[in-house]
Amino acid sequence: MIRRHVALDVSDPKRAMSIVSPCINICRMSPVSGYCEGCFRTIPEITEWSRASDARKTAILAEVAARRQAAGLLQDPSRRECVGGA
């Protein structure tokens, strides 16, 4: 049996990212919190995302969930906007 190594096609974003980014295209940094008003990530977390391991992405998503909860935002995934105080 011959095994062939298949390179990951990074030109296809769906195949390159195993964990979906929390970005919702509301990209404004809050001067008060230092978090993006759309995805609740910091600038370092945003820039790190494409290079991060799945474990690191999972850790970032846990931080995002904690930040959203602390801010009192609804957890309704059908709502694509911030509903807490900005």
C-alpha cells in the first residue's frame, strides 16, 4: 500500500480553518473595553486567529463567551448585534 501525503489547501478558507472565527463583520474596537464590539476579541487575539492551534482558538472562544456573559449580552445566535451597553 502506497501512502501519499496530501497538503492542506490553504487557498480554500473553509478547509484551512477547523474552528470558525467568531467574527460577525462588526469590526470596531471599543475604547472602553479594548474588545472588538462585534466578536469581543482583543487585537492580539484577532491577529493571532489564523495561526492559532485549535486548542488556542478554543481558549479564545471561551474568553469571548465569558466577556459576552459579563457584558450581559444575549446568547441568541440569530441576533447578530450587540444588545448590551456599549
